[in-house]
Amino acid sequence: MTAVRTSETHHHQAGQGAWEVFLVFLRLGLTSFGGPVAHLGYFREAFVTRRRWLSEHAYSDIVALCQFLPGPASSQVGMVVGLSRAGYPGALAAWAGFTLPSAIALILFALGLSHYGNLVPASALHGLKVAAVAVVAQAVWGMARSLCPDTPRITLMALAAVAVTLIPSPWCQVGAMVIAGLIGARSFRTAQVAPHEPLSIPVGHGTAIGFLLLFAVLLAGLPIVASVVPSHALALVDAFYRAGALVFGGGHVVLPLLQAAVVPTGWVGNDTFLAGYGAAQAVPGPLFTFAAFLGAAGGPAPNGWIGGALCLLAIFAPSFLLVFGALPFWERLRRHTGTRAALAGINAAVVGLLLAALYQPVWTSAIHAPADFALALLALVALTVWRVPPWAVVAGCALAGWGIHAAGLG
């Protein structure tokens, strides 16, 4: 009887935890403009600074793992945070809260494309990009202060930023982290590296291997089954699963893969594809929700809500399988002194990658005039000194962007 009651209590607590995770990520999903690098900044503010669910080092270790895995890094970081907070329901809650606002908005846009006017002024969208500059700058500064405390790590950060700025390729990002990890493993064993802070991971090693095997079987098997069985739904799942499984470097890198999958086949016209891409930039949350737009706008059935949901689940499925499969091994690796020394180097390189991303694409796409710089500076002060909530800074920047344009200053 006691065992049953304990089990019920555990499920009740997990349910409460998952609901809390969902609400926090729903707020982030409604307000996180600016792309994956900005999302990592919003997450850091929410989970490290404000709620203290994670330490700076545990958070940066999670970011490092998700940078190594293919798929949308910010969504995967969210899944890990949810998983460590409330188990499998927490991972699902984090994904749903962060993803559904933009997915629903993009499906509605696809359904109403013929009646669509410019609902959001371009000047307000520009203000959102300026807000992203402040959010990313705050994240880079905060992470650099704790993860790059000495000359060698500051040097690694700078070299990684230089390399990725000059060679803007996902492989260069991975290469920079690998080299920084090797340098860290050799150089930082005697340095003051952070002690191991365990994450609560409810995935056993056997289960993890099962997830990785399922990932590989689907990746290899879906194209074969789709070529034999004449089903449009199966062809969609195959195309979007592959796009989610093979993309390093986040949302923008997935676009060529998706365009090659849906435009030549006639599922979506090129003009519709580009209109949807523009809308995907205008909504908060992960850029991978563009898959929901393509599924809803696609030619043969399933399309509409069913097609959008199918493509959304297919493109994110590899992320769940990879995160659940890799995390227990990553958690074991993180315990070793040599790995922690390597992670000290990798984390310095991650800060360098964020610094490079602060310049390109965040800064270059947002700061075009003195008024833009002034607004970004005010937004940064609002976030760091006045402690204004990020959602209020985002809303204020959108209004200010519109006002700057109306006053002829932009």
C-alpha cells in the first residue's frame, strides 16, 4: 500500500513539475525572438540567473553537448532542462511550451496566406532584431565572466570567435570546440576547473542505447519504406525526419535541405516557401517550426493542421532520440577530471561561438543606423542594470523600432 502511495506521490510531483516547466517555456515560446543564439540567452536568464534551476557551468555543459548534436541546439537545451527538472514529461512539456506558439502561428499563416496582409510592420520586426542584440550581448558577457576567468581561456574564446567569424561553417564550429577541448584536456588539469555538478537524468544506459538505435533505424529505414509505399504522409515524414537528423548549426542551415525536399517535388511553391520563411523569422521560438508551415501549406493531403503537426513532429523526433540517447553517456563523461578539464576549454570556445554570432548574424542584421545602436544600448542597460523582464524589453524594442521609423530616424 505504501509503495503504491509513494508511486502516486512521485507521479503527482512529476506532473506538477512538468506543468511548471510547461508554463515557464510557454512564456519563453511567446517572447523569445532573435534566433537560436538569442534563445540561449533567454534560457540562461530564466534558468541560471532567475530561477537557479542550473548553475552556470551545468548550463554551459548542456549547451556544449547540444552544439555537438545535430538538430536545433536551443530546443535541445530546453529538452535537457525539462528532462532534468521533471523527467520525460518535463522534456515534452519544455518542447511543447517553447514550440507550439510559433508552430500554431505559422500553420494559421499558411491557412490564411491568400488573405494575409502585413500584420506586423517591418519597423517593429526590426526592433525585435535590435532586442536580440541586447539579449545575446548580456548572455555573452555573463558567460564570459564565469567561464573565461583567466588568460588561457579568454585566449581560447577569442581564437574560437575569430575562426568562426572568418569561416562561418557548422564544421568550423564543431572543429573549434574539438580543438579547444583537446587544449583544455592538456592545459587545464591543474587549473581551477568547476567541480562536477550532477544533472538529474532519469534515462538508463540501456534505454539510451535503445533511443540511439531507433534514431539510426529510422534514418536508414524511412527512405527505403517511403520509396516502396506510395504514401504522401510517409514521404513527408521521411523528408522532415532526415532534415532534423542531418543538420548541424541550427535553424538557418536546415533551409536548403527543406527547400530541396519540398520545392522541386511540387509540394510547396517557391514563392510560398519564401513567404513562410519570412513569417518564421517574425515569430518567436525555434526556426524549426517552419516545418509546420510547410506541412500545412503543402500540396496533396495530409495538409492543413494534420500536415503541419505531422511535419513538426517528424523534424523534432531526431532531437528527442539523440538527446535521450546521448545524455546519460555525457553525464558519465562529465564526472571525470580529464573531461572537466576538456569541458573548461570547450566552454570557453562556446562563449567564443556566441561572441561570433553576436556579430554575425545578430549585430549585422539589426544595427544599421545610430538610432539602432542607441536602442540596443538602452535595451542592454534595461536587462542588466534595471532588471526589466526580457519580454518587456522585447515589447519595448518593437514599439521603439516602429517609433524610430515613424520619426524618420531609422
